[in-house]
Amino acid sequence: SDGWMDVLTFAGGWLVDLDDLASIDAESAVDAGEMELRAAEMKEIRSTVLPAAVSMLHDVLGKTASWMEQMVHDIVDQFGGNAAKDILVSLFHTFDETYRSSASQAPMMEVVTTSQAAPAYWYKKAVALSSIVANDSYGIHETFSDDEMEKLLRLVAESVVGLQRTLDVETIFE
């Protein structure tokens, strides 16, 4: 997911030739025409590819969160109570370097929301994707049709609900 985020947040925008567009001079009308055609083609590609890429990334993040959440529920169902809590906290700790040594055990609330094995971690990334899309400096939102944006907003709303559900330490271990 970090690689996709890097693609989406590429400096100046993904598939935007700012240097080429800025270097058009008035004397080279042929080059200017070619550059304008290229810019139009790039805009069309962005409008096709970026909404699909954002949708796929959100799908991966959301499904990973759901899968992790189901894993939590399965462990709770199988082991119950404090045993399940101990297993999950131990599992969550093993996924992150900072928590692997016993000297740096994080508080339960922190590990339940920051570990890569925790559902909240993936829901947070899914919700954060909306900030990247909305950020004017990347221009991603400009590539979405109204229908595509409406679909993305519905998906983000579902991720917010999932995040709220998994941030409650008492609820997650029930």
C-alpha cells in the first residue's frame, strides 16, 4: 500500500509533465501543438487510470482490514476472554519492530491501533486515502467523475465505521 501511496503522491502529480509544459516557447508552434496534444492525452490517461488505481487501493486496504477484523473475531471465539486478548496483543506486537523487544511493550490501545496486524491500522490507511485524493497539490480529485467520487465517498464512509468499531479496545476483544 505504501508503494501505491507513493505513486499517487508523486511530486507535481502523477502523469503530469510540468517541466515539458513550462518549456514550450512561442517560436516552436509545432512543438507547442505536440505538447498540448500530449497534455490532453495525459489528462485522459489520468482520468482513466487514477480513479481506478484509487479504487483498487481502497479495496485492498478495506479487505485487508476486514480480514484482520475477522481474524480477531475468530481468535476471540476460539480462545475467549483474557486468553484471546493476550494472544492478539502478542500477535500485534510481533508485527512491528518497535514492539518486538520486551523492553518496549506499547500500551494496549496503542498496539491495537498501530500494529500492522490490527484492523484499525488498515482502516486508518483506507480513510487517509481520502485526504490524498482531496489534496489539491496532487490533483487526483479532478480526475474523478461525480459517480466515481460518490462511490469513493461511500467506501470511505464504510471505512470510517470500521475504524470506529476497531478503535474501541473493549469492543474489539468481545
